[in-house]
Amino acid sequence: MPMAKEALDQLKIEAGERFRIADHSADWLPEAVKDLDKDERKERAEQMLEENRVELAEAQELLYADGRHSVLIVFQAMDAAGKDGTIRHVMSGVNPQGCSVSSFKVPSATELSHNFLWRYSNALPARGMIGIFNRSYYEEVLVVRVHPELLEKADLPSENVHKHVWRHRYEDINNFEQHLARNGTTILKFFLNVSKEEQRARFLERLEEPDKNWKFSHGDIVERGYWDDYMAAFEDAINATSTPWAPWYVIPADRKWAMRAAVSDIITTTIKGLPLAWPTVPDDEKAKLAQAKAALLAEQAPEG
């Protein structure tokens, strides 16, 4: 029971489309479920998510066997938008051997001594694999843009740190992603669009429930104070880097169940749409298989 294509198309930012966060409601719902009550909506979303888990597991097995394509899934969002939970719920049926999740913390001195894409390049998925970036190289045009003093830590040549640095980084990202696409990597980028009000409610929940205290840090409140700056940075980045080969999807994140259903549907539909095929066995190998089968059948079954 996949989500209607028309609904998914509403979440996709087409190349050249002017994206404004204000035009994308964080509690958006597709028309197909608007007439249902709250419980019915959640039930429909859970059913869709479960069906997609099964289909995604099958699609991943074919992706791995085919061995010519890889999939890179990028998640970006404000704190408490639900990146971790979405990854956990959507990918729970996938074979761990065919999937990797990479999170990127504050860059080390070694990482800062390389170009800004270097550390992310080392975590890219091999052919046949699904790679998930829980935050990504987009931090370099989001967090670093909101806190430009971080550029100083990279020891860039002074002539490269000027008013065009963000435009140049967008160009570098687009070229990087196009290079990956040309070499068989399908790229899906998700901006989990949580409202400021919902983030506040989730922060309070983390503070009020002892078993969730560990999820909260004082830095979360500090970064919340830059909300408008982050929204401007997200708008600019998405407008500059949603391309035919690496589109952005803006996913309403105030309802976790709806967010997870939409993400799972997009990932599953995309992988199923790749030109994948089961490997064929050469004739000489088929002969060897026949010999092996005959040898096994000829073995005397153990008594008793």
C-alpha cells in the first residue's frame, strides 16, 4: 500500500524550484488520510511502514546480488526532528551486512587538514550496499555557515575564505554528488522538517522523563537560539543543491509516524525502480553446479 505518487511528488524539491520552508507545513498530511481520525491515520502509516520493511529487505537483497549500484541516504534536520528513530524504524528489516550508518561528530585535526568532503568520502557505500549518513557534508554549509568562525579551524588559504565560500561549497557538493551518481550511486536526501514548537515539546519531554535525560545537552538550547539562521541556511542549501541526480525531499516531521512512512516509501520505491537483476550463472559454472548436485545425491544418507 504505497503512498500515492502525487503525495510523494509534493515532498520532492525539483531542480530549479524555489524552496521556502514557510511553504512546507511540518504537520502536512497526504489527501488520502486527511478524512481519517488520528488512530486510523497511525494504523494506515504503520501498515505502510511494515509492508515497506518487507519490500525494502527484498530490494536490498537484489541490490547486493546485482552489485552494480549503491544507495546513499542523507538525513539532515534540527535537533529532536527524529533522525535516529526514523533510521531505526525504516531500516529495521534490512540485512546489517548490506547497510551501514555513519554519524559525523566534530571534525578531528586530521580531518580538518583535508578538504571538507574528505572524511565523508571515506564512508561512502560500496556497490551493492546502502549507506546512511546521519548528518553529512551538508553540515559544512549549515552549522559552519551559522557559525562561520568554524572556518578558521580549517586553516584554509586566506584567499579562499571570502564572500563566495558558500556558493563554491554548493558547487563542490553538486559536482561531488554528480560524480557519485555517474558511478552508480543513487542519492536520496531528506530534510526532516520539524517545527520550532514541536522541537520545544520534544526537548521538554527529554528533560521531564529521566530515561530520556541523556538525549539532551545544553548545546541543544544554544543552537535553538539560532533557529532563524538555520532555517535560512537550510533554504539556501536545498535551493542550491536539489538536482536531478541528487534530489532533496522535505519531510514533515511533527508527526513521527507520517514522517517514517513517507521516508520508507521513498527509499523502497527508489531502490525497486533501479535497473537491478539477479546475476546469471555462466554455462561452465552451471555444469559444475550439476556435478556438485549429482555428487551430493550420490552420497549415502546416514542411517537412522
